[in-house]
Amino acid sequence: MEFSAKQIASFIQGEIVGDENATIHTFAKIEEGIPGAISFLSNPKYTPYIYDTKASIVLVNKDFVPEREVKATLIKVDNAYESLAKLLALYEQSKPQKKGIDSLASIAPSAQIGEDVYIGPFAVIGEGAVIGNRTRIYPHTYIGDHAKIGENCLLYSGVNVYHDCRIGNNCTLHSGSVIGADGFGFAPTPEGYEKIPQIGIVILEDNVEIGANTCVDRATMGATIIHNGVKLDNLIQIAHNDEIGSHTVMAAQVGIAGSTKVGEWCMFGGQVGIAGHIHIGNKVDLGAQSGVPSSLEDNSRLIGTPPMELKGYFKSQAIFRKLPNMYFELNALRKELNELKQQLNK
């Protein structure tokens, strides 16, 4: 399908600079732009590419002022990256959606399957499971007994949703993700470690996205809860009885120990580690590889182990690099001081 600059600008409330009849049929990065493609510029590091890109249309922020001629038609918007996301979502929605149940799928007689559902070959749907309307379940995915999947969900190949877990509407689960495996609970005994049964469940509310090979463990009792709009990257571990607040996002390899509550609108960088049985406030930003041993208040912006404020952290790192020289200078000063003391005592 082709779209003109005029149509696109109308959809994203943008201002056209150039040919309103320019048309596109695909997307491309600005440095790889080709005729008939739309690209975007939001990171200033990529500004040089806009003058040579072959893309037909480029989305830019309203404050962008070119230093020389730009051949592409520009569409100025409040937030180029956000506008691109809207266009990509529209593009995805325009694609034909898979429907129908493959003859090689295994579906328990007591399972309830909604309308316009897709269930691929070798997918398994357990006893009493519920699959909502327009949900797509790709091959080799397992839905356990009495699990419930909402409407308009997308479960890619190899997803495992254990028994009794609850998935809301408009959720996406990527390949290899596991929802509802046992929490890591063992009681030490003289003979070894005795497993503590994990009889709770996992609840994913609406509009949640779970990355590839990410695991959300079932609760010991009650529920591990991922609230509305949470986005988890690949290779993340959410332990038993955790609760993740609405619209929180986490980058790859974050690990959160059990019974921790994370607030709303938090942002965690890659490899952040959070201890168990603590509370993280709302709108907390944690830099990559931060280690958090205790609770944090709302609106904290921290990095490091233990985490500290960004300005203090970077000042400390600058000093840390100078420690070897400072060590030698300190020893030299001590030597000089001792020599002065000896001279004064004579």
C-alpha cells in the first residue's frame, strides 16, 4: 500500500515541508533510506544523514532547523519517534491476520476458544483453558489447564503459560517466555533442600509485553502481578510474589527477587538487580547494572551498587579512575611530611 505525505501528516497531525504528494510504501532507517521509504530523525547524532538520505519522507521534530538543503519531504511533529511508532502500529494492523485452528493443534475438549482465533500446529491448549477472541497462538506454544488468555493477544512460538495463570487483553508474549513456572522456594533441612509448593498464579493485566526468554514465576500463595502496560525486554527474571506497577519498563537481564513491589512508570536499564522483600516507588529510574539492596522512594534517579544519584555517581567514577595516581601522590606526601617532621625534631 502507498501513502502520501499529505495522508501521513493528517494521521499524525504533522506539518509538511516539501512535496505533499510524495508517496511511500515502506520504512527505512535514515542512514539506509531508499526512494519510496519513510524514515525519521530524533537522535541528533543522526542529523548528518538527513542531507544525503534517499528516503522520500522523513519525520523530524518541530524544532529541527536544517543547515543546508534537504531533498526529502519533511513532516514536522512534536515527537518524531512517537509518531513513527504510531505509523508502524498502523502498518502492522493493515497486514492480514492469521485465523483458524490447525489440524495438528491439540485442544482439550473442555477448552473454550473464542472467535477469529489462530492456533498453529503442535500448539497445546489444556483442559478448561479459555482463549479470547482474535488471539493468535503460534506453533509449539503450551497453554496449561484452566489458564485464561484474553482478547487480541499474540503468543509467539514456544511460549509456555502454566496452569491457572491469567493473561489480559492485547498482550504480546515472545518466543521462549515462561509464565507461571514455580517460584524458587526451598526450605533447608539436614538432608538438603525441601521444595516449598508454589500454589499461586501469575496475572498479566492488559497491554503487557513480555520479551523472549523472560520468566515470570508463579506466587507461593496469591499472585505474581504484572500490571497494565508493563513492557519487559528479553531475558528478564520476575520472581514469585513480585508486583510490577503499571507502565513500568525494564531492559534486558533485569532480575527482581521475590516479594518485591515495583511502582508505576519506572524505568530500569539492563542488568539491574533488585533484592527481595523491598518496595520501589513510582517513577524510579535505575541505570544499567545498578544493584538495589533496599527500598527506594518515588522519583529516584540512581545508578551503581548500591545505587546513588547520577551526578554523584559520575563524579565518583571520575575520581575512581584517578585513585592509582592519588595513591602514589599520597605516599609521596607522607614521605615528605615524615622528612619535615624529622628535620623539625632535630
